[in-house]
Amino acid sequence: MPTALAADRTDSRAAEGPSAHGRLHSPVIAWFDAHARDLPWRRPDAGPWGVMVSEFMLQQTPVARVLPVYEQWVARWPRPADLAKEAPGEAVRAWGRLGYPRRALRLHGAAVAITERHGGDVPTQHAQLLALPGIGEYTAAAVASFAYGQRHAVLDTNVRRVFARAVTGVQYPPNATTAAERKLARALLPEDEATAARWAAASMELGALVCTAKNEDCGRCPIAAHCAWLAAGKPAHEGPARRGQTYAGTDRQVRGKLLAVLREAVTPVPQTALDRVWDEPVQRARALDGLVADGLVEPLPDGFYRLPLT
């Protein structure tokens, strides 16, 4: 993790204010204008709901895996009210193999709240977005910025890595977002609302395509001349880069296999059918109990299970 000195440096740089960092805005936004990927949720016809759906799906999931599921989702449920009319289990079914399926339940819950509280339209205000079930600070800021062009600090992993390197001079940001990072992000925001929204999207894309966690391409970076980490000789992080989570043999894998059976079934599934997906009974039972506790699976009498209807 970054040292205390690095954190102090973040505070001091953030305190300098937006003018000290203004040299970063134009080159990053110009690069984005030339190199941004043509993603469906960035198109005008996506609307705020399309932006919100993408933000739920993209959490811890690569764009390539999200694209086909996203397209099917918005075709089936083009408005929040369309999803709200369905059983929560249908959201889980349509989520497919994106992983972390509780996101599907949270998105369904948000759709119900939008329908009941906001007449079926994704709310425009950050505070209203934050009050929706399943939406945290990042998602509220992202939807307000990307869907409505508002001025908010949007801090995902890619943005945090760009700021850590370019401004703070360290290879990786801390494992969890810190107050110093939020302060820096606010200091980096352009004053103009539309420019700030463009900056949020552009800095995120820069981290996704150029300033990547591994094999960063500094030769293509539009702000290489201003990067504190590059100027320092790209010193290695004091700790190892975060590793991807192991999947094989974990409860997550068992949960996925159990859910796959239930997603494909049109009628309740007997315990015996679930028993066949994993040989180890203790882990299998633990995984199934976890799915029930998370509201992803509904137990029925006589040892049957189904995706939730309510």
C-alpha cells in the first residue's frame, strides 16, 4: 500500500486546487474523443436506464462479458417498469454467467423503487440515486455524470489508478478508496459541468485502455509528460499488485453451478438434481444455504428449489 508520505503528497496536491491540474484535462479529453470505444451504453439512445444497467453489470466484470448480456437485458426490459413487473428470479435468470448475481437482485430492487417513487424515470439528482436500493456512492456518481452530464467525482478502479500514477506518483492506489483519494478527485474536477462529465468518462477510459494494471502503455498516454510516477522512474509498488480471486473449487464456483441448474429450469428443481452438480456434500449444502440467505434461491416444501418470485 502507499506510504504515509504518499498519502500526504496526495493531500498536498489536492489542496493545490483545480488550476494546478488543469493541464491534464484537455489532453485526456482529446484522447478520449479520438479513441473512446463505441459502447452501447455511451450512445444517446441508451438513456439513463441503459447507463444504470451498464454500471451494475460492469462491476468486477470485463466489458467483453457484459456486452451480450447487456444487449439482451435492455431489449427485454427497455425501461425500469418493464423489469419491475417481473419476478426477481427472472433478473437472476437473465444475469446468466456474469457472476456476483446479487447485483441482479439489486438492479431489480432499484427498478421497483424507480417505478414506485419516480414514475418509472431514473432520478436525476445524486441524492435520489443514492437513496435507491443497491446503489452506492460510485454508482450514484457514475449515473449522474454519464447519464445526466453532472459534475461528480467518479472513482472506479481505473480512475483511481490513473490518479495514483499521474498525480500521486505511486504504481497502485490503496485497496480501498481513501478520503485523500476523494479529495484529490474533487480537486481534479473541471469547473464546467459538461467538461467534468467528459473528464470522468475520459479518465476512466484511459485507465481501462492505456494506464492498465499490468503492461501499461506509457508511449500512448496523452499525459505521460505530466505523470509523476513515470517521472520518478516508475518505482514498484511497496506491496504486490492485487491478484485475481481464485475461482476453481470455491464456494463461488459451487454457487454458480447450482444457479445454472435453476436458471435453466422452468419448474421447481428437486434437491437430487442440485446434488449432482457437486460431489462434496458439506460445501454444496453451504453454497445452497448461502444462495437462500442472499435471496437468490427460494426453498419450497418437499426439498424443491426455484429462483425467487417475490
